Amino acid sequence: MTEPTGKELGKKTAAAMALDHLQPGMAVGLGSGSTADWFVRLLGARMREGGLDIACTATSKRTEMLAREEGIALRPLDDFDRLDLTVDGADEIDPRLDLIKGGGACHLIEKIVASASDTLIVIADDSKLVPVLGAFPLPVEIATLGWQTTIRRIAEVTGDVRLVRRGGDEPVLTDEGNFVIDCHMDRIENAAALAAGLNAVPGVVEHGLFLGMASRALIGAADGTAREVLPVS
């Protein structure tokens, strides 16, 4: 593989830093997305070297496929009472380490896995750091039954311009067989109130606001350095 540069180097460097948080015997959730892909590749190399014995579960079919290619044995989430740690990426990270996730349409399982974990570590390149959430469209996973009605109810909560995410001519289906819409709001002034409003809409399966879940972020830069960011209270 060609050695990465720019943002990709930042992603790889953040992923490499996350390896330092693993200990033998841990139960670990493997996140989804381009930065999480780097973590899975590096983890596979570390495990093949024989220096790390951990149990893993994946947050998407894509991550599952990559993990198996890297020789990482996976177990279903329900095999674990709790996970010690999940390492995952994000589309936006604010100073409180509140997140927008779901650019890869995996946020339902990502949130289930993160909520089952004692610690959530976010890995990203420094372009994902923002002063306030919202420039990245907020993904919302919705049931296919009555989906246009659900979208109208969501609009009452968000007041946004909505885009049904499509793969060609058809709406994108998640791994669980639901649709994803992207809410364009530019700036989310009150993420907690928005999350509560979306949670109250029948037909909403899950949204991409991950609030108060991450304990730290490992941020990589294009120069190959990485740093740890803790939440600002």
C-alpha cells in the first residue's frame, strides 16, 4: 500500500495512537469509516505479530469484511456483557466531544456498540474538529414504512432542508434495511434539544448525534503528528 499523505496520513496517525489504549484481554468495538479502516488494518498487523490478544465486534458489514481480511476474529455484540473500549471515527467533533456520525450510514449500530462500551475513543484527522456541530449534514435513519410522513415530522423538529440519500436512483438502504436522510442545518444551536425532538418522532430509528459519549479524541495532522483532545466542560 502506498504510504499516505495529507488527511490520510492524519487518519493513519490517529489510528496508530489508538493502539496504545489496547490491552490484552480487552473486548473491543471496531468502528466504521475511512479512519476506522486504518485502525482495523493496523490492529490486524499488531495481532498477526502475536503481541495482542483481544476479542472484537464490528459496527458494519464493511468493517466486518475488512477485519476478516486482516485476520481479526469477530464475535457478535450479544456475546459480550460489556465492551471495554470502542474505537470509531466521526464526521464532526465539537469542543465537548459531541459528535455527528453517520456519513457512512452505520450510525445505528455504531451507537449501539458505543453505548455498550465503557470507553469510546474517537479517531479523526484535524479537519473534523469544529467549533459547533452542523456544517456536516445530520444523518437520520428512518423506517421505510411511511417514510415520507416521517420526513414531514422531522422537518417540524429541524426546520431543515432535507436530502434523501440515494445510491443511483434509489434511496440508500442501511445494513438494517432502513432509509437515511441528511438534514442540512448549517449550525446546531442546541444539540440536546434536537436529539430529544428527533427521538420523539415515530419512524425515526436513530440519528447521528452522539452526545456525551466520547471520552477522548485522538487527532492526527497532515504532518504525521497526533494529539489527544479531552472534552471541554
